[in-house]
Amino acid sequence: MTPQLPFPVDDLVVVDGALATELERHGADITTALWSAALLRDDPDLIARVHRDYLDAGADVIITASYQATVEGFGRLGIPASEAERLIVSSVTLARDVRDTFVAEHPGRRPLVAASVGPYGAALADGSEYRGDYGLDVTALRAFHGDRLALLVDAGPDLLACETVPSAVEAQALAELLDDVDLPGWITFTGRDDRHISDGTPVAEVARRVADHRVAAIGINCTALEHIAPLVEDVAAVTDLPIVVYPNSGEVWDAEHRRWTGASARGSWATWVRRWRDAGAVLVGGCCRTTPDDVAEIAALRV
């Protein structure tokens, strides 16, 4: 039986926003290949502060700082495997501690902690999570993700967020791993346009494939806002699973120069969220370049 998301999905469920954007705004240097995961070692208190900011803004789900945290990535900076594993686990315990403190102060709320499982391309830090051109098969990708996913599960999150997935091959590997985990997990894809994920596979096709596994929700993240509604419609046409969306601001990541380019296309959250909800999305938040103010706007749209 597929694990269910541990909250009702008949109302708007609010996911948090960008972690890196807020860390930078507070003065953190996230220009290394580890991105925000570097702060698990260098400044965990700042990560905790950003988690709390999103909870105060109204988030029902906060996502851990493990997106780019891998044993291999830490190892390239000279960090031993045992310490890397501790840091990966700490991403969950840090978020849980913040959440538990928040709940003690707000007894009527029970936000959830989602452990981020970033794509293989995130560990490469070359922008390939927006292309999916790894040249690896399902077996190799399962091997890459398996040990880290096990560490995250053992750390005790409420669910897993397998996010920014660019290819059908990687989606298959993650879906197979979720088959062996007694914890709800979602898979969200990056979209290249309003019908296809980043490797060119139609989103309906890959959604249909992963829906056959023990996946609790399917969706889209880190994708331009204008592509979200048609992508959601295509997912909704092939599965009854809850749909989660957390787009970026509309800017484009330049991996070579490690910067965002272009202009934000955000406009009114009320207009966008209504469109996504009409298309079938039930969990909504923000990805790169979004802020606690944006999440507060989304939270204000709850029925």
C-alpha cells in the first residue's frame, strides 16, 4: 500500500520557499559546489533561522538543506565519509528541532519536515539537474541515491521530497527506491516547457510511470511559473495522486557563471495559485528566488 501524505489534501497545503535565496540575503557565501549544504557544517544556526522564518510565514512543510548534500560532494572538500553522513542526518534533525520548537509555541499547528533528495546533477554542480544528460542508467542512479536516502529516512523526517528531477531514468530510479521505504515521498520534476520534463519526456508519460510505484505525490518544481498549469493538467490527467508545485521566480540559472539571469515573472501569487489549483495542484510553495514574504502571500490564500 502506498504511504499517504500525513495531512489532508482537500485544502491548500503550503510548502516553503527557497533556502539558498534567504541564506544569501542573510550574508552567507553559498558559491561552493555544495551550495546551501555547506552551511550544515559552517553555519547550521542560519539554516535553522530560515526554516523558522518560513514556519512563521505560514508554511505547512519545510524542506531540509540536504538537496546538494552527498558523501561524494563533501568528500571533494576533504570531509571524511563519517562526517559527511553526520551532516546529511543533521539536515533533518535541525529542521525537526526548529519545527518542534515552533509547535510548542503554536499548539494548533503541526508543520511537517520533508527531507530533500536532490538529483544526481545537483552533486555535479554544473546545472545538469535542468538537463538530465547524465549518461547513467537506472542501476547507477539507484546506487547513487540509495545510501543517502537511507540516511535521511533513518533521521526521521515526515516525508521525502525527491525534487528537481530532470529525467525519466532518474525518476524511475527514485520511484523504485521509494518502493522499499515505509515513508511518504513525492517526486517533482523540472520542466523544459509546458508539456515536457527537462530531458524531453512528456510529463504525462513519466507521471504515469512513477504513479505505479509507492509514490505519495507527483509534481513540478524549479520551473518557470507560466509552465506550471499545463504541466499540472497533464499530470492530473493520468493520476489521482496529490499534485505538488513549487516553481522558481521565472529567472534562469547560468551554471557556468553560477548566477541567475533574466527577470522575475511572478506577478500576483493569488492569480498564479488559483490557476494551479484549478489545474489540480493541492500543495503549493516556491523554489529558487522565492522568499518568506512569497510564502506568506500563498498561505493567506487558504480557504
